[in-house]
Amino acid sequence: MHPFPTPPRQVPIGDAAAFVGITPRAIRHYHQIGLLPERERGSDGRRRYGYAEIIRLLWIRRMADAGIALEDIRGAFDGAAPSGADGEDEVAGVLARLEDTLAAQEAELQRKRSSVQRMRTLGSRLGLLDDLVSGRLEGAPEGSLRQDDLDVLLVTERIFGPLGAVMQAGRFVALAADPALRAASDRVDAAEEALDDTVAVDDPRVEQVAAERSAFETALMRVIEESGQLEEDDAIFDAWDESHPPEGADTAPVPDPAEGSRARSAAEIIRSMPYDFSPARLRSMELAVQLGAPAALEH
């Protein structure tokens, strides 16, 4: 009499899956992708698995638990047994690639954690802006920035990059610190918005609003100059130049996720940005620039 019961030479898929700690569905998937050779069905129409298949399934699960992709696991098994020298070399190559992948994922995870921490510290939307831009906004009184301000900065970052948005941020710092200046800005904005599609391009109000915008921008620039913000901007630009190659704001390519690896110029991005501006309003903005307000286009 044997001291132990005779083990089965082969087991059905459910028992094989239970022993390995996976599901029958996973085993069927391994068959489909060529990771585990598919056994012939028996007379009862069921597949059965022996010692060699169980060992292979155990290695597959252990490698998958380590984070190795199924495609790489299949490559590790192709052409050599896992215990052979060639198989070990293949596994070593897979592990080297996995380590590189995990390092990249760790760096990306740290970047995301830093972004979340910034969002919690600065506020959800402000924390999503570039560090240079959010740092430039530190001079604004708490709660003084508006949603529209952040929207404009986001668009500016997209078109001209962080440095362009830094200059725009200085504008909002000045407006936030001076309620009277902010009120004047609101009046000019409202006047421009009133130049809707019902207003003709040659309407006298077009030139009037342009003059108001030009005068306001001149006053705002004077406030910015007197506050010393331009010197702060220069320091930011100098620090940037030391760590980045110089590029023109109008021609510097901007990576576009929607276009894959293709880089788009600032001009291309501007042309693809929709604005609900009437012809009268656009004409007024053009006239404001001609009147000597280089920063007339707030948007």
C-alpha cells in the first residue's frame, strides 16, 4: 500500500488554474496569445494539463506579478527553456527593459505627486500652471485672481510657453493689487465685449474703444514699471536663459500631444485657437495696437 495517494498525471483546466492561483480564463488567454501551448482535448472534450504546463504557468504568474508584460514573458520562453542558458539571457534582457520601464514610471509618478501637492497647496487650477508662472503670481493678494485670469494664463502658456505667461502673470499681479486699476480694466473689457456682431466695423465706437484700450494699457504699463516687476521678469528670463537654449517666442516650436511628435509654431497654434470676436472688436483691437499699446491684446 502506498503511503501517499497516487497523484493525477494530468488535471483539468479548473484544477490547474486553482493550483497556480489564476483563473481558467487567464489560461485560455495564454493559449490565444501563444504564451502556453494549447493541449488537445480528450475524449470528453476537455483539455488537461500536466507537470510541464503547471511549471510554465507558475513561472508565467511569477513574472507577471513582477510587472513583466505578457509579450516580454512570451519572448523569454520563445526558443529556449526558462532554465536554459539562452533562456536566462533572454529573461535578463527582459528584466533590464522592465527596470528601465519601472524607473520611467517612478519618475512619472513622482512628477504627478508633485503636481498634486502643488494643486493642494496653491489651488487646483493655479497648481496646474507652470512653476515659473505660479511663482510669478505669488505677489497677488490671496483670492484676488479670477478664473478668467487663470484661463488667459493657460492659453498664453500654450502659445508662448512659460516665459510668455510670466509676463502676462505680472499684468494680473498689478491688477490684483490695485482695485481701481482692476475696475478700469473691467470697464474696457466690457466696452470691447459690447462691440458685437450688431456693430459695424466703421462705427465710431470702434475707434473710441480702441483709444480707451490704448490709454488703459499705457497706464497699466506705467504701474508695472513703477512696481519693479520688470526687473523681476528680467531675473526670471536670465535664469531661464542659463538653462535653456535661446529661441524666439514667435518661432519656437511647441510640442503638440494631439499631433504626436510634431512641433507647432506659436503662429500655428494661435491660428487654431477659436475666439468669439466680432469683426468690430477685432478692428478695435488692431487700432489699439496701432495707437501705441503693445500689450493691448489681453487674450
